[in-house]
Amino acid sequence: GMSTFEGPLLSLKNVNAISHFTDWTIAHVHIGAMGWNGFIAFGMLYWMIPRIFGTQLYSKKLATTHFWVGTMGIVLYALPLYWAGFTQAMMWKQFTEEGQLKFQFLETVTHIIPMYITRSVGGLLYVSGVFIMVYNLVKTVKSGSLVADEAAEAAPLPKVIETHGKEYWHRWIERKPVQMLVYSFILVAIGGLLELIPTFLVKSNIPTIASVKPYTPLELQGRDIYIKEGCYTCHSQMVRPFRDEVARYGEYSKAGEFVYDHPFQWGSKRTGPDLARIGGKYPDSWHYNHMFDPSTMSPGSIMPRYPWLMDTKIDTTLTPAKIRAMQTLGVPYPEGFDQQANAELMAQANKIKENLKKDKIETAADAEIVALIAYLQRVGVDIKGEQKAQVASLK
């Protein structure tokens, strides 16, 4: 019930401004997943297994213990996350008297680590309850025998339609659940199509920014590595139009920036900072060292290391197919560009390799880290070109 109420609550802009990108959303989801879906599944198993094996549940006390342990697990899992989410959101938004951000992003992460530890304890309790259930059900199965074939037949129901005072016109369809399901689906489909079709057919519905260009082949490869390594699970690429976010990250995001992103990488959680304006912020060597060992660039970081990126090679045989896939989705690469994409890829990769060499870092041009650096250095750069053009037009 709480989770169902909380869903619409989180849709309110002033609430979502606090909850989004924080652990509040994680807590909300797990209240439903662990408390609703999990406990329903456990209850079904406790009811079905004894009947399937023609016996009684081995221990009702163990079942009760399981639910109490699980409940405590949910409490210790969710409450610290609610607390962490609210705490981190408030820290993000705090300014000093001089108008500067009061906390660096990393400070807001390290501050809530104790809450993450408590969350782990809660998760351990919840899983412990599952093991109690498994033991109970195994003992139940051993005490009975499988009922492979059970004669069961329900008595026919009399066709009696109860009336409830004044009848309304919609009662006729409510008495026919299958037909009601079909008609409901048709009506919802029509409504959905009326909303979706115009967005695809009317060109003006697709915002464009002149300075936003398609990714180069190397950046496209790097973007796929970004997705493959799950970077989007901890980093967002969406600066909201709030004072604290603009002060922390830069210009707020525009819809036209993502017109060539398939799929977009907006993310839903900020365990790490937003990356929508990361391009050009640090040199190539910073990104190399950060991916190899994040703590060397950001002391106290909880980000894991990615040393395999330095040795794993880019699969350039897939580059033409990636280009063609993007063309199918409407990205305006020139005709036949897929055949020359790898040549352009290696030219850009060699430039990054030389940049790294200047900082005494030796790496192969076709290493995955090179492609990832190319992608990260591109993110958010195009919008800066638009801003420069606007400034120039005012002079």
C-alpha cells in the first residue's frame, strides 16, 4: 500500500526534485519488490508445496520466523536508503553564504556509506529468511510424496446474475471479462497510437540543435563500452534546470542534445556525478588513470577499477554494422560511410594514443580504454558550440 501511494507522490515535481537520482527511488522499488512481490511468492510456496506433496507444512513456527526475519530485513534495507536519498539530495542543494556549493559530490557519497552498510545487513537478513524457507520446504517435501495425479472437478456454477439496485449500461460488458479485456486493450491501443504517431510523423516534434553532430565511429564504439560496463547505472547524463545542478555540472540539458543517442543515457541514479558535461573537462590521461584506479584521481571514491579496458581490444569488425544500425534509426551518416568508418576510427584513436604518450602512458590505439576516452571527451561538447554561436550572434 505504501509503495502504491508513493508512486504517484514521486511524480510530483517538488518531490521528484529531491528523490530522483538518489537512493530514495531504490528504497521505493525494493519496498514493493521485497515486501509485496517477495512475500506473495513466499506465501504461495508455503501454500502449494504441502498440497503438491500431500502433507502438512513441516514447521509453522519456522514460516513465522521467516516472515519476521524478512520484515526486519526490509526495514533495515529500505529505511537507510530513504534516509540516504533525502540526505544526499539536501547536501546537493546546499550553498554557502557566498553562493558556492557547500559540498563536493564525493562528500555526499562518503557521508552515506554507513547507510549502505546498514542496507547490506538488511539484505542479509532478508536472504537469511529465504534460506529458512528453503529448509522448511525441503523438510516438508521429504515428509510427503508427490501427488502426481489428483482427481478434481469443480461443480458447475448456476447462471445467476445478482442485481444491485439500479443497473447501468456498462454492466453488460463487466459480466464478460474476456470481452472486456479485449475491448479495453483496443481502446488503450487507439489512445496510445493517437499519442505516438504524431511524434514520429511531425518533424517539428524532433528538436534539433545545429551544433549537435553524430558520434564518430570511435566514439560510437566507446559509447557501447560505456553501456557494456554498466556506467549508466551509477552515472546520469541529464542536468536538470535547478540552480544546484547548473552550478555543479554546467548548462542544463536540452532535448535536442540526445537526438542521435540510441538509446539515450540519462540514467536514474547518481552513485557517481552526472557526466552530461564531462567532455573536455579533464585531459585524456585523467580518464585513463581514473578508469585504471579511480582512487588515484578521486581519493575516497567507491567506484570499482576497470583495468581490463587497457588490454581488451575494440572489435572493429562490428563498426560497419554499428554505423548501418544508426543510419536505420535516422542518424545522418553519409551513404557508404560504414565502409570507411574504421579508417576514421583508427585516425582518431592514434591521436588519443599520442596524447596519452605525452603524459608517459603507453597504450594500444585499438584498446577499449581509447574508445571510452573518445566517448567521454565528446559527451556534452556539442552544446558548448551552440552556446558560443549564440554569444557570437549577440556581438
